[in-house]
Amino acid sequence: MECKDTLALVSPFSSSPSPSNSSQNPLQSSPSFPSSSQSSPPSPPPIVLSPCAACKILRRRCVEKCVLAPYFPPTEPYKFTIAHRVFGASNIIKFLQDLPESQRADAVSSMVYEANARIRDPVYGCAGAICQLQKQIGELQAQLAKAQAELVTTQCQQRNLIALICMEMAQSQEPILQQQQQQQHQQLQLQQQQQQLVDTSCFLDDNSFGSAWEPLWT
């Protein structure tokens, strides 16, 4: 009886390892999963986007669809610094949200230009720069009109000079033409004199022939 009791006491503990063995079976089969994970390609590392200049200056997180990112890149922080100094970040964001995307780039350029002008001239700002440019345009137009008048005057002088040169050339050629005409006239006179001499010589020959025959008639 004592042996049976001892076996009965030992049997629960001896049967207990069987569940432990069953519990170990899943653990032994589990290493098959890492093998499949090792065969798959590793996932690419996440792309870390640098914040735009606006978010970097404002010290806030730059979200994926940041309104300021396309127009204030991190390589040009001075643009947002100037615009933020004059208009403020909230106003810039509001302006851009109210405009369509096709006009936002021009709006940012205008704000940066206006901010630069306002920093240079706090009183007049961009209007002062426009007035100064209009003044320069007026001065340049006056210089252009003066240059055009001088050009017309120079062209008239050149035409008059060409006319004078032609007249002088014509006058210088007149004596030559007169000399040529005189020479031609003299040549004609000489030819006429030679013809007259020939005619008179023939007439003298006829008279001499008649005088030679006069004794015969007597």
C-alpha cells in the first residue's frame, strides 16, 4: 500500500512534464518563421525630409503638405526672414491659402520684393522705389530724345556736306571740260584750214595750166 501511495504521489508530477513538452513544441516550431522573414528583402529606410526654411525659422515641425515649403526652400532662408519680418507668418500663410496654386509663386515674389523695399525705405516702401524708377525712365526718355535730335542734325549736316563735295567736284571738272572743248574746237579749225589750203592749191594748179597753154592760142 505504501508503494502505491508513493506512485500515486509521484504520478501527477511525472505526468506534468507532458504539458511542458507540448508547450515546448510550438517553441520548437517557431524558429521556422524567422527563416521566412530573413528571406524577404529588408524594408527601405524612411526618408527624412529636411524642414523648409519657414518651419525651421519658426521652430516647428514641417508637415508633408506644408503650404510654405514649395516657396521657401531650406537653401534660401533669407526670403522667409525678410517676409516674416514685415508681414508675419500667419498673414503669409493666409495669403497663400486664399490664392490658387498657380499664383502663389508670384505672390511670394511680390511679398519678398515689398518686404525688401519696406526695409530699405520704411516710409514709402515699394511706392518710393516705383517713383524712383519712373524718374529714371523720364530722364532716360529725355536723353533718348536729345540723342535722336542730334542724330537728325548730324544726318542733315552729312547730306549738306555731300552736296558741297559734289558741287566742288563739278566745278573742278568744268575747266577740264572747257579745255577739252577748246582743244576740240582748235582741232576743227585746223582741219578746216587744211581743207581750205587743199582747195586753194587745186585752184592755183588750174591757173598755172591755163597760162601754159596761152602761147599756143596766140
